Amino acid sequence: MTISINDAKHVADLARLDLSEQELATYTEQLNQILTYAQELEKLNTDQVEPTYHSIETGTVLREDKAADFPNKAGLIQNAPEISGTSFVVPRIL
């Protein structure tokens, strides 16, 4: 499979890119090089290779989610422009 200049122009138009003829020629050539490389990769025998979902195995780096009281509720509430009980009143947006 190869990309023609018309294909590259169509993609550029979809992306609303105004490319010169020189840029179109350059990008067409580069895209064809990428496709050629991808076709070479398709030829590799990967039958014995386990599927990789993430290249780096990591666990969650987030802390455990625990409910905790805010240390200075009174100070926080007194700075609110409008409150209802212990809650901030905010404008409805929907």
C-alpha cells in the first residue's frame, strides 16, 4: 500500500492544513516510508511473543482514597461568598 499525493492532500484538507506542494511531496514520501516499515514489521513471526498491553508494568501510584475531615472548616466556610449550612452555594450551570 502506498499513499499518493492526492491521499496526503485529502488528509491535509480533513485536518484543515494548508500545505504547499513541496510539503505535500515531503509528507507523502515520509508517510510511505512509515508504511513500508510497518509492512516489514508485519512479516515478523510473533507467534511466541506474549501480547503486551503496557510496555512498563506499574501498579497504581495513587494513595488509598480515605475520607478525612478538613482541618479548618470554619475558616473555609467564612471565606465563601454564599453558604447553605456547611455547603458552598454555586450558580447552576445546566
